[in-house]
Amino acid sequence: MSDTHDGGPAFFTQHLEGGWTRETTPGLSIRDYFAAKAMQGLMANPGGPIQASGMSGWSFTNCDKNDVAELAFVIADAMLKARSA
């Protein structure tokens, strides 16, 4: 994880007891949520990192899974920066 602020929780739950908040579960961070959505778009794009190959069907092209994961977080960090501007 980078030094970038994660944006706080994207989805959280509060457990109430007698009208008082007993516990808050933070859940997924906004940064992780943005990265997941970015990766979904990258992987779904037929011209993106996954492309058809005559030799082996569908496979990574000019990158590997770690490159795609890192790019997803680069995009997520840019989204967080734009969000705070």
C-alpha cells in the first residue's frame, strides 16, 4: 500500500445496541473500491491488458497480473486526488 490516504471506508456497518453505536466495521476502503472498479474496466477491455492470442487463446499482452494490479491502484490514487480537489 502506498502512503496515499485511502479515502476512508466505502461501505461500513454500524451495530446498534439500545440506540447507541456499539461497533463500527470499516469494510472496504474507497481506494480499494476504486482500484477494483479500475481493474474490472482494464480486464474487460478487449484492447487492454488481456488480449486474444493465436497461440494460447486469451492472455496478458505486454504486461503481467502484477502490472495490471499496480495500474489499478495508480488509477485509484488519481481518482482520490481528483475527488479531493
